[in-house]
Amino acid sequence: MAHDQVMLAVIDTNPPPFHAEPCIVEWVNCHAQTLCLDAKWDATQCMVNEAQAAFNAQLTISTCALEANLEKIREHHNVQLAKA
């Protein structure tokens, strides 16, 4: 049937519609589904990368704050020991 459409397209400017050939419709649907899954995967991967970057930035900030707090605790502890 696809061969017939190609022949008609070559000899006629008004070939039958593509839905007349179920294989073409099936291929288009399969290809569209594959592209949709690829797009969803790309979007998910992008969000994972952004979340990882945000996590790493927050981890750095939290680590610096924790280290500063621990240093203040050590200094306070040393002062208390010196007074004792």
C-alpha cells in the first residue's frame, strides 16, 4: 500500500491521505511516543541536575555556618576553662 502511495505521489499531485496506510500512522505514533519519552527524560535529568546544584550550594553554606558555630563554641569553652 505504501508503494502504491509513492507511485501515486510520483504520477499524481493528489495522493491518498497518510491515514490510508496504517503502517505510516503506527510509525508516526511510535516515533512521537519515543520523542515524548526522550523529552520527559531530558526534563527530569535537567531538574535532577538543578536540584543537585542547589543541594551542593546549600551544603556549602550550611557547612561554613556549622564550622563557624563550632569555632565559637570552642572559644567559649576555652574561656570557661581558663576561668575555672
